[in-house]
Amino acid sequence: MLFLIGAFIAGIAVGVTADRALSPRGHDRRGPKSGVDRMSKELGLNAAQRAQVDSIMTRRRTQMKDVFKPLHPQIDSLQKAAGAIADSTHDQLKRVLTAEQGKKLDEMRDRLKKEEASRRGRFDGNKDKTLPIP
């Protein structure tokens, strides 16, 4: 039982880590502009400087997307494999739970999937690219 719970938690940790490491928006969960907004405010940039900084950062985002573009097929493959593991883990967990606990686990999983889809949709408009939730 402890192994299955550990696998469940590990699946979530791997998903979150992969999302942060491979996401073109980087680590800032509020979107690409908020970091530039903070920097602009803290440095007291004037309008001309802000325009140049925005241009530089837009170019950087494009370059970073290009760097990671060749990895997308591997990422997709890893997401499918992780999804299969998550489904298997979920099924194994349900076999040791009561019917009521299994229903709650299903609800938890559905809620986490919706939250992840919503979060991804807000940041990059890519709702169908969610990482699997065990």
C-alpha cells in the first residue's frame, strides 16, 4: 500500500517537474509578461527602455521555443508513457480501496486534471497538452 501511495505521489512530482522544466513559459506561473513587469518596475525603466526590453524578451521566448522544438516528439512520447503508468497506478490503487474510497479517488483525479487543464489553458492556450495525473 505504501509503495502505491509513493508511486502516486512520485507521478505527481514528475508531472510538475516536467511541466516546469519543459514549459516554454518558464517557471513564472503568472505568465511571461509578469516577470518583465516586475523587472521594469524595480529598475524604473522608461518607455523607450521598456519597449526594448519587451522586444528582447519576445525574441528570447521565440529562441527558447526553437531550442526545445526538436524535443516535442520525445516529450509527447514521454507523456503517453507517463499516462499509461498513471492509469495503471490509479487502477492498482482502486483495487485496494473500498468502493467509496475509489469514488473519492476518481473525483480527486478528475479535479486535478481539470485544474491542470485550466492552468495550462490560462498560460499557453494549450489545454490538450496536460501531463497525466495518477
